[in-house]
Amino acid sequence: MGQPQQPGSGAGGSADAERPTLGVGMVGYAFMGAAHSQGWRTVGRVFDLPMRPVLAAVCGRDATAVRSAADQLGWAAAETDWRALIARDDVDLVDICTPGDSHAEIALAALEAGKHVLCEKPLANTVAEAEAMTAAAERGTAGGRISMVGFNYRRLPATAQARRMVEEGRIGTLRHVRVVYLQDWLVDPDFPLTWRLDKQKAGSGALGDLGAHIVDLAQHLAGEELAGVSAVTETFVRERPRPDGASAGLSAAGGSERGTVTVDDAALFTGRFASGALASFEATRFATGRKNALRIELNGSRGSLAFDLERLNELSYHDHTEPAATAGFRRILVTEPDHPYMAAWWPPGHGLGYEHSFVHQARDLVEAIASGTAPEPSFAAGLQVQRVLAAVEESAAKNSAYTPVPKP
Ligand code: SOE
């Protein structure tokens, strides 16, 4: 075994004193806010960064709750108005972790105020909003302001390694991408009508929440964009109890009054890449027994790659150039120092988790801000995903590809 990595070999101690700081202000502190906070708290202890992130302030509407979140998540101050957070002199970067209906308003104001912006996925609730955000981000880039979308699954060592291998030609010419994102937290018809089930707040259901991730990851690993899609969507449970007031995004208790679900519960779509490669996508919150099962497989002329988020330190690879007698999918344990991000962590065989994708996201964003180099995924990439989601909704609404099977 090689010399164990010295984890935490990043910033710290006297070195910190010379580094410029990067004041972060985060809007929203639920699931994504907690995950981003973990990333901001940890990144400087693991990676040797050119700037030291400082958790300056977190914002939420409820003064008591956001003060408690600031204490729990490690933020120095608490704000109840995102405009006040943007106006703070100690905030250089605004991290948007709110439901999609506020992404555009906050991002546009932050860019206008000369701040860098990290915006959770999906970029926006509509293509029009995403277009305005992208135009503002591109104007901002010209002025040295950096913006990025939080497609965090690009930043796991295994998916980053898969991207490297596709770029190296290890699977040859791409023929198929097959990707699913399966959850089951809505199977209970009495799960309450939280914000993710309200089109006004969330923009869409499984499509935007889960489908955005798999569209981005499929295009990122393929190295090309989808040219067209054909889709079906369904809302299996059309009415649910309204939350009892203290509701969160993924867990809540239902009251007695009921309301209408206005988003999709599941979206299935096929797609064709510009190169002619074909793709299939499934995003659902009704895959009973599947908790956070993002699974992607790329099939090419020289081989295949497969990844499962529920086994996220592993990558399966089949080299079709090997003699058939010994060929087959083999498991790559993605924990070697020369695997993406891994040199900063633990010795080989000591795996990472879901949360580390947010540490890597923070690391890449700090590096981009320090170097003034626009990172990926840009707002333009987020806009392109938004256009795919809109095409899926248009295709599903037209139902044109759906051909009824004649009855005998
Ligand atoms: C809920 O489906 C959710 O929290 C998504 O919103 C996140 O983007 C995903 O990473 C985990 O599941």
C-alpha cells in the first residue's frame, strides 16, 4: 500500500492568514442548504485552495429557524431577506439553495450586485427564466463574475473517471446511453402536498428534480447534447393532504385538507444525440424500494461503462477489445490517488459518499473564481438542460409518439 494520503492536507494554520477569503452567502437551508454547507465547511480542510471560503451568512424567511440553522450548519450570520444577504459586503458568492421559483430573481439580483453565483439544479422553472439568467451570467463573466449550476453528480470520482475514459476513447463510438433516477418517497398516497409537488414552486416533478440530473449527466459523460426527445409522463396520485404547516421538502406530516398535485410523478423519455446515438431516460418517485438509484450505462463500439449512485465508489467497465474468453464487466474501485479528487482524501479502498460531491463542487468553484475561468456546468449548460426538459413536457403533452395498441 502506498504512503497513506495525509487527509486534511489542505489549507489551515498559518497558511490561512495569507489566503484571500471568499465570503459565501447561502439562501435556503433545507436538504440542499445542509449539503452545500457541508461542502463549504469541509473543502478548505481537504483541498489546498487559493482562497479560503468563509460561511458568512445564511438566509431564510423564519428568523428563529434560520438563526438555529446558522448555528447548526456553521454560518456566522443569519438574514431573513435575501436582498439583505446579497447587499452584505462580506458576501462575494451567493449560493442559491431555494425551490426553483426563486432561482431567477435571486441570481439576477446577485449578478447585478457583482456577486459570483452558484445555483442549485434545475437552473430555473422555465426556459425563459433560464435564458435571462444565462444572459446575465454571460454579461457577468465579462466583468469577472463566475456562475455555475449545481449538477453535483458530475463531481463524484467515479463519474469524473467515466468522463475521462469516454474522452480517452475507451468505449469507442457511442451507441447507447441508458439512465434512470429512481426514488420511492412518494409511493404513500398520504405523503403531503409539499412544495416539490406544486408546479408553481418546483416547475415540474420528477422530471425537473431527477430528470435534470440524468439529462445533465448523460450529456456530460457522452460529451454531446440531445437533439430531440419523445416522452410520456404520469401523475399517479393526483390529490394529497396539504402539509400541516411545518412541512419540509422530502418529509412532512399531512393535515386534513387535500389539494391537487400539479406536477409529474414519473417521466420516461427516449432521446437521440446529435451523433445519432440513442438514449433512454427514466425519472420517477414511485420506484418502490429504490431510494436514490441513479444508474447510467454507456455502450460504445469498443466497450461500456456503468455507474450506480447507490454504489458510488465503483465504476463498471467492459473492454470489448479484450479476448471474449476473458472479457466482461469488471469493477473499478475508484479510490486511487490518480482518480479524480481522490488524492486529497484517504488511502485506496477508503470510499467517499454523496456529501463529497458537494465538497468537490465547492473546490472546483473556488478554483474557478480564483483563476477567473468560467466553470462547467455554466448557466448556459443549465439552460440547455431546461430546453430538454421543456421538450420532454411538450412531447408528453402532444403524446404524438404514443401509438395505441389495437385491441383484438
Ligand atoms: C430529491 O429528489 C433530491 O433531494 C433532489 O432534489 C436532489 O437534487 C438529489 O441529489 C437527491 O434527491
